[in-house]
Amino acid sequence: MADELDLLRAADPVPADHPRLGDGPLDQRAERLLADLRREPPARRRVRWPRTGPGVRPRPAWALLAAVVAVTLSLVVGGTATTPALAAPRPLVVRADATPVSLAELARRARADAAAGAQALRKGTHVQSWSLAMSEDKAPITLPEERIVRWKTDGSHTELVVATDPTRPGRPVLRDDADGPPLVEDGHVVSRRTYPRSWSDAPPQSPPPRDATRLRAWLREAASEPDGLGTGELLDAVELLLDHWTLGARESAALAELLAGTEGLRPAGQVTDRLGRAGLAYTYEARGLAHLLIMDPRTGAVLGLETTFTRADPAYGVRAGDVMEYSAWMR
């Protein structure tokens, strides 16, 4: 462990002169993390799978500590006897199109929808998500939940998190809270929080631009990627954007235009998402992961994003085709 700690100290992940770490109001994510720190730690943490393994781009030195923890967890969840994560959704099935719709055509449709003066930008989000949770003494499980964030005119906002799985309506929902039962009723309130006034003029708190060039710069700053965004990083940044903002028609058109100029994203066909909505699917594969981007065929708005493993990695107890995470955004 000493070697990893030396690397962590040398990396200095929070330099004092970092432009994003100066004094100022906390953003939404920071406030949530601070609230979590004030509570007793749960027995199980919800985490994203470490993006390491064969063919995966190396992470910064400060991330080695997380990798060490993941290796420890693999002693429990890995091996030949590993069973699929409970409640884990299966990958979405894409139906191939005889004449696939290109992202350029979808961007044109989005611009036409924006010209008609449709939906307006709104700060806050409404998202249904499935994410893995792991612990040192239990097998991994997938926790489905719905999160609604609403901002008020005075700069304060509320966050409601509910345990629910629309693919199993009315049935018990699997949870793993520290002191709670393993199963809860559909619609069980996980948390209900009100946050005080908070203002910030930096992404992702500042409104996203309405043209593709400035939107790329906004996403790069929001994702803290000063060297630019590759396709995988861009999709991660899109997720960050949609977890903070419900896009209007003009912002969706700018995002569709930006995605149309992104290398590696290709049309895959039609798909019905986990909320029963019809969408067009676009895929990108790299470093052992497959990203499935789902977009509205009429407006070009992003409906969802699914990430699956393209190959097995016994060290982390995953198999090819396992869903790592999924998000479905709503208005």
C-alpha cells in the first residue's frame, strides 16, 4: 500500500492554486458530497465500476487508490462462481434500420424543432438511473432509482430520490441502505433534501450555450478536461450536463450538432428505452466499453445513455455484455 500512497501524495490532486478550487459557493455536487460526509457511512456504497483493465486508458495517479480498493472487492465478487448482479438490467436490444438516420440528419431535425420555438431550458433534472453498488462482504447489486432536482428563483433547490424501477412497476425495489431492509416498496423515498441558495457562473452551474462550438468548450470546462474531449469523455460530459440541466430545444439542437461532428459515433438503429420511449441509437466502443446513446427521432434530444462491458474482466467480476450504468432523462 505504501507505493500507492506515495503516488497519491505526489499527484497532489487538490493543488492550492487550482482555478476551480478557490473560495466560493459550493455547487450542487459539492453540497451533496458534504451532506453525505456529515452522515454515518453506509455499509454499501454506490459506485461506478473502475475504468481499468485490458485496453483501458490509464487513469491519473491519484486514481490508483480507488483501483486498489476495487481489486480488494474483486476477491469477493470475482472468480468462476460469480453470479450476475441482482436486479441488473439487460442491455437494450437495438433493431437495425434499413436506412439508418445519421447524426447530421438528426441535427437538422433538431434545428427545425428549435426554430418552431418549442421547449425552454430549465435548471434541474429528472432522471431514472441504474447503477452498481459494491461492498466487501456482499455481491454487487444494481440499484434503480429516480432523482428529481428542482431549482427555485431564490437560488435554492430541492432533491428528491425515490427507489423505483419502471421495468418492474409495483414490485418491491432492491435497496441496501445501512439500517434499512433489502427490499422496499416501489416509490420508497430514499432521501428528500433542500439546499440553501447557491450561485455559480462556472459550468456545469452556468447555463449551457446554444451553439456547438461554445457548448464543446462549456463541456470541457464542466468535465475538467483542459486538454480536450475525446468521444468517450464527451459522452461522460453529456451525462454531467443532463444531470444538471433539462435542455430546451435550442440547447438540444446545439448538442445534436456537436455530436454529429464527433468521431466514432455511428448509427445503430431503433431502440425502445427503459421508459418505453422510441429512440434512435448511436454507438461508440473503446477501451473495453460500449456506449449506447439514445436520441429522440423527432427533436434530437438525448433520452438516455447506456454503458456496457464489451469483454469479460474476471478481476472485477464482470462479463461481456454486463451493464455498467444506465440513465434515462425526462422533462
